[in-house]
Amino acid sequence: MRPALHCLIPRPAEVTLTEGEFTFTRPLQVSDRLPAIRERLEFFGAKLADDATAVITVAKDKSLPVEGFAITVTSNAIRLTASDEVGEFYAQVALEQLLWIAFAEGTDVAKMQCGTVRDYPRYPMRGLMIDSARHFQSKTVILSVLDMMAKLRLNHLHWHLTDGEGWRFPSLGAPKLNTLDGRQAGCYAAAEIAEITAYAKDRHITIIPELDMPGHSWGLTHLYPELACDSEHPGNELCVGNPKTMEFMLHRLDEMLALFPESKFIHIGGDEAGTGHWEKCPKCQAKIKELGLANERKLEEWFMVTMSRHVLKAGRTPVSWCTSAVMPDGHLFQAWNDVHELMDLAWGTRKNLVLSSLYIPFYMDYPQNAEEPHFNWMTVQTEEMMYDGEPAAHMERELGDRLQGIESPLWTEMVPEWRVKAKFLPRAIAIAEVGWTKHELRDYHDYLRRRLSLESAGYTW
Ligand SMILES: [Zn+2]
């Protein structure tokens, strides 16, 4: 069997093996600050005692990078060190994986080879997106996704809460929105959102809620046709030239800000709006003239800049799928089309921060094999393709620290909630390693052996 330290996922920055082994067959003393480790050892039937000579401890070490940690195994001690609370959490997550390997052949022979792991992430942002608008997921499913993410040291869950098909956060000012798909349960209660947010926070995961506008809004414009360019034939886009639309959407944004007080990031959509309605709309055309704008795309940009400023004023970071690089300072751009878009957004008119979600190869709604239900325009994107994907498609050096990380979205047009985990696994494991481990340390076959070692030891995600 491979030494436990060589089985970690994501693959650590540094692993050094030394002589000797730590045996788990004698009484062990475990620090009170490691409740998950105590619980796991009890699960495996190990003997825990306060006066034991073999100890498992945790301490701060400010010399480690942000979110970083080290695990040192000697014959009489397992010592975890971390620079911050997040690193301390990740050290426990990693040690728990090692315990599954150590106990794989039974409690009476459980042991771990001595050595040291020193680890820290490649990018500050490592995440998944779940679309709860096209198909609604129960709280239980969202919590299980958060559990999986914690094991993978993924730290952002982008939550796509509105689209043409559904409006999933409660709106007191526009309650009709919550009846959008005709399902009573198709909206998260404020208390459920608070519970999900707290659950995420305990696992050092930030929720990025999204309100998608001004496109992807056909549900809204059918319920509130006065906010569409043509109230007789309300379409997919909001009438951005109507001051009432601006006022209405700012209120919805305020409702979102209030429901997600812990969210550092607020996503304001900005994707796939057509300009056809705006071209024919007297209100939109008058607004273009009033502001002296060149065209309908500039009108959309003005709308998105206003929304972005509103989020900034609330002390949060606005995020968008915008293809326009003109946004206020502090805006985070999420690129999904290709590396050219990523580069354009990053360079813009000044230094912009970008998040990479290139649909090839990182979109989770694309099937991992041809047997999965999928749209006919989708290509198969296997675990290996995702693993070998690069967030900046080898423009890493050019982007430098503008590139904040990677996020892999799961759009759910064809994905009911009972298939969510099957869509994420095992590809989310590959994505976690892309976001955490430096490119030069990644090797698909080595990754696969580590994944299979853990899974055959009984570890689940
Ligand atoms: Zn209009």
C-alpha cells in the first residue's frame, strides 16, 4: 500500500517521508481542538486517553502561507500546524483522509509512516456553482454539496438563485416572484438561507448569491410586464431604460444583501442579454440619448455599472459574467467563454481581478460520458479533461495575481436534484486539485491512484 502521506487529495505542495511509523494501536491523547479527529478515531475504534504518551496536537505557525498547514508525523506524535483558522480546518480535513488510509486494513494494525506534509493553495478562490433556478434543490442537497466541498478544500459556492424559470430567494417587496415556477416549495425560506450560510461558514466556505440581470429575466418580465420593453410581449431582457426597472432591481439587490450578510461577494449576473428589445424601445432609446451612449451595449454597461456600484456601497465585492471590462474598481469579473475573454477582462482599462470558469473544460452540466442526459450541442467533458484543464489556458504568467482562481458551474436545465452529486462527482475532485495544486505537481494518473486509494479505504466525498 502507498504511504498515507502520498494519498492526499488535493496533492500537497511538499511531502517528505522519514524513517519509522506512528501506530494507532496504543492509547492516544488527542487535543480538544481537533473534534473531527477525535470523532474519526472513535469511529475506527481507537483507544483515546488523556494520559497517553502518543499525542495528536495542533498549534499556530505564522510562517505558513494563508490557508496553509503542515502535518508532522513522528513515532510518538502527530503535530498539525497552521497559519490561520482556515489552515487549521484544512489540516484536520487532510489528517482525516490520512486516517482512512491508516485504518484501511483494520484497527489492530493501523499505522502511518512518519514524515511531513507542508501545504497551501495555488489560488485564493476555489469554487463550484449550483443553479437552483432551473431545477430547485432542497436544503439537504445544498448542505451535502457543502460537505463535499469542505473535504475538497473548495472555499466558494456560487449560488445561481434567479433565472427565467425561477426566483429562489424570498422577496417581501415583490412576492409574485416566488410563485414563478408554480411550485410552493420552489423558494428558500429566509431561515433556510441563514442555516445554509452558517453551515458554509463553519466549513470556511463563502456563499456567492447571484441575482441574474438584465437578461435571463423572462419569468420576471411576465409577472411584471411593466418592467419589460414591450409589456404585450415581454421577453428575456429587462427594460433598462425605465427608471422603475432600476428602482425595482435595486430593491431586490437590497433584499439579497440583507439575506446574505456573510457574503463578501454578490453576483449581479450580466450574461447573455440580447439587444433586440432595447433597439425598439422608446424608453431605452431615450435613455441612450440622455446619457450620450454609443449603443445598446453601452446602455447595458451603464445598468450593470449602477448595480455594481450599489454592491460596492454596501461594502461587498460585486461579481459578474460581464463581457464589458468597464466596471468600477473592486469589481470581480467571471470569464466563461474562452481565454481571450479572460485576458480582455483582466487587462481592460486597468488592473481587473478575474475568476476563470471557461465552459470548456470546466462546465459541470456537460456530460462526463455520452450516456448521461445532455443537450446535443454539449461535448463530453471527462474527469481527465477537467483535471488537465488550466484556468488561464497557460496564460498564467501573463495574468499574475489578477487571476483569483477557478469556479466550475453546474447549470441544471437537465439536472434534477437527485443527480446533482452524480454530476459533481468525481469531477469536482479533479477541479479541487486544479485550484489547489500547482500545475507542475499535477499528474492525472497519480491523482487517479490517490482517489482510488482513498475510496477503496472507505472514504466518501
Ligand atoms: Zn426598454
